Amino acid sequence: MSMSEAQRLLELSERLGALQYGEFTLSSGSVSHYYFDGRLVTLDAEGAYLVGRAFGPIVRASRAEAIAGPALAAVPMIAAISVASYLEGSPIPGLIVRSERKQHGTGKLIEGSVREGMSVAVVDDSCSQGGSLLHAIDAVEEAGCRVVKVMCILDRNEGGSRAIRERGYDLVSLFEVDDRGRIRAARS
């Protein structure tokens, strides 16, 4: 990952209002001194470009054959990384993990061309307690695939990354929270 791309993405996040400082009540009910809305970044043309450029080399180095992530937040990330991989001459398809198995048709939990034995990188916009990422990891493994990398834009350092690493997965983030509660480009 290029530190300059992560730094550019961080600056863009602030300009777009995707990263704000103040006092915010989160869906869990806890209070945070910052708020990050990854979709404001990943649905922005420059943001999507930077996400694809930042995560592309990580995905290639992991030898992943596909990129997967939970609906809804990871969908634009998956698309950005997949398009960037195509433009760089080594296309990697995307997979979308539903929150629940479809109750009709084929009953899919994963959308896209998934096949048993694939190596898959799992991505999400942020990692708090890790629930969405762990759900995606479990779905990918249930499909008979092997998770070779886990990635997020922001590691909130609220236990999720630790839980993911304790399960034996390598997690990489572009941003992390420092000890003063400020967001910075992650050191890799």
C-alpha cells in the first residue's frame, strides 16, 4: 500500500465530510469522538479510484482469486478494486455477501461467481467489533473458499481487528485510530 494514496484518501474523507470529529452516538449506543461514513468516500469517483489503487497491490500480493465483502458498505469497494485490477491487466472478480441467505430462488448467501477452493480477500469500509467482516469470512469459508487477507479502510481499534487476528487472519487497514482518538493513515 502506498502511504501517499492512504494519506490522499484520508484528506479526501475529511473534505467530503466522511470523517468528522465531535460527539456521535453510534448504532451500538456507544459515543465516539469521530464519525466515519465510508460510503461517502467509496461512492465518490476519486475515492473509489484511491480505494482501488490502495487495496489492489495488497490483493495481488495475497494471491486472492476474488474479493468479497458484506452488502452494503463493501459493494462499492469491491467494484473499485475489481475495476482497478482489470485496468492493471490482472482482473479479480468480486463477490457480495448478503446479510441473510436468500429465501427464494437458489437461496444464495454469496452473489457472484464463487467456486469451491478459491482464495478470497475479504474487505469492508470499517472494522469496529468485526461482526460484518466475520460474517463475510464465515460465508466465504462455508462456500469452501480460503480467506487469504482481510482489509478495511478504517480500523476503529474496538476489538474487531483483534478478534479477526485471533482467528488467524491477517488484517490490513488504510486508516487507524491513534491514542488521542484521531484518525491517521495506518503504518504498514
